[in-house]
Amino acid sequence: MAKNPTITDEMEMVIQQGNTLLPDLHIRPSDLANPTEAFLTKVYVHYLRCFGLRVDPPFNVDNESTDTSREKRVFLIKLCRQVERIVQVTFPNKTYTYLDIIRPAPKKTIKTLDPLFNYLAYYKMFKRSVLMPVEESIKTREALIAEITSKRCQLENRKEKAATVKTDIENCQASINELHEELPRAQAEVAKDNKTCAEQRLEMDSLENQHTELTNQIRHWEQLVVEDDEVLTLKKQIEDISQDIENCKDELAGQEKVFNDQRHQIETNLNMVNEIEKALEVLPSNCLDEYKENLKQQELVEKQLSALEAQNQKILNEIETNNVELQQSAEQFQICKHKYDEECQKLQQQIDARKTAFEEQKKTEEERTKNMEALQRQLQEQELMGKMIEEMFLELGKNGKST
């Protein structure tokens, strides 16, 4: 019986394609004329590995003995399904079953290997131009996902830091409230001391005037009469008054020093208030409302100072005690001011750091958006190329059918 020349030509073409694409197999005409399960399994395993698929048979492929284990059957069924999917790229209605591999027919085998080898040839031809951009896009996407995950972790850390900064702001606000409470008392004490110094200055001026008048009288009496007991008594009084004046001068000098210290402290407090007002610009609006309310209360207290001054005439006997207390208050105020300055500096540094981090994150988001848009354009171009290749395969399949 003569062989069909069409089958022979087709067989030779399949053998040539197979040996060119899979040189390790060394396909012979007898392999296609009388195909076996072992031969087809070996061909399909090598074929799928060319696409980078992991195909590990659970049995010895070169063993021609009959193996009816369940693992072998499952493996061959999966292998047939994979081959069928690849063949259906060109011939959508074509099937390849488990029986076609365990009981292979020469014609069905050749008709199956022909589109498989054609598909592999086109795959190798366009692999670099199609798969390389896709692989790069996938790597870029994975890198972007990793970067997004990292940014999310950084965002969580920044949220925690923001909560800490909020707590620090509340602590600073509490310190500011304490300083506001200390400031009116210190100003009231300084005003009292100023009142006392003014009164003592008036008394000293009065004593100096009396001393001048008595001195003039003594000089006049010394010119008119000779010294007697009255003149001696008068001189003694003058000496006592002079001594009192000197004592008052010394006391006034001490009080002037205290007044200067207190005035310096008030200037420092005013500078502190100015710094607090600047700091309030970056604080929440409720803090500013509380500060305005404190200023209103301070104005009310200042209006009541005249009534309070009338009730504090006995401050002369308590000057030393008040000086000690004022010094202690000044030291505490300096400590609080130093603490407040440090906290404000830390807060400002944290705010600057958050602004810088926000700007950097904004720039990073813009760059990521641009990268995603570029990646989307690349994916669209690759989809168009893939559709073109599929259409090419379909066209080749139609040409194969017509042939």
C-alpha cells in the first residue's frame, strides 16, 4: 500500500521544524510514523519548558513500560490540557485528549505538532520584542508596589509622630496657660513695689526739705545768738534727722535696685508675652481664644489695681519678704521661660520637618503618578502588539486551513 504524499511532506516539514526548534530530541520519521506515549510525553515536556514553564514528570519519561499510577494519569491529563490550549490559539475548535497521548495516531500527532512548532517559532521570533517590555513593566510595577508599601509604613510612622506632636502641643499650651497665670501676679507685685518706691521717694524729698530748712535756721541762729541748750538740742535733732535721711537714702537705693530688677523682669515678661503671641500664630484657634480671654481678665485686674493699692499700705514692713518671694518667682519664671523656649524650638523643628517631609512625599507622589501613566501607556501598546500577534496567528491559522 503506497503512502499518502501529503502526509509524507507534512511529516518531513514537522520533523525539520522539530529538529530545528528542539535539537535535543532528534525526531526521526519513525517517531511520527509510529508515535508512542513516551515520545509524545518527552516532546511536550521539552516544548513547554521552552516557554519557561516548570514541567516535572513524576515518572521516568524514557521508560516504555506500562505505568498505570494515578500520578502519571493526572500528569498526562494536565499535559494534554496545556497542549490543547496552545493548539486552540490557532484552531479554536481543535481538541487534544488523554487518549490522543496514550494511544497516539500518526495523523493526529502530526496535525497537533505542526501548529505547536509554528507557535513556538513565532514565540521565539517575537519573544524579545514582546516579552522583554512586559517583563520590565512587571518589574516596574513590583517596584512601585514595594515603594507604595514602604510609603504606607512611613505614613503610619508619621501619623504616630503627629500624635506625639499633638501631645507636645497640649503640654506647651498648658505651660503657656501657667505662664499667663503667673504674669498678672508678677505685674501686680511690681506695680505695688513701684507704688512703695514712689511713696518713699516723696518721704525722702520731704525729709531733705526739712533738713535744708533746719540747716538754714541753725546757720541763722548761729549768727544771731551764742550756743545754748536749745541750740544743742536742735543740733541733736538735726543730726538724728540727717541720720534718718541717710538711712532713707540707703533704703531708697536698695529699693531703686529692686525696682530696676523688677523693671528688667517686667521687660523680660513683656518680651516673653510677645514671643508667646508669635507662637500663638501657629497654635489652634481655640488656644488663641483662650489667650484673648486671659487678656480680657488681665485688663479687668489692671482696672482694679487702684482699689487694691489702697489696701496694701502696709507693704513697707514686708519689703524684704516680698523681695525674697519676688526673686523666687523670677527664678521660677526664668525656668518656665527656658522650658517654654526649648519646647517651642522643638515644636518648630518638628513642624519644619513635617513640612519638608510633606513636600518630599508630594514630589514622590507626582513622580509615581507620571510613572504609572507611562506604564499604562506601555501596557496599552503591548496589548495592541499582543492583539496584532494574535491576529497574525489567526491569519496564519486561516492560511493553514486553506492550505
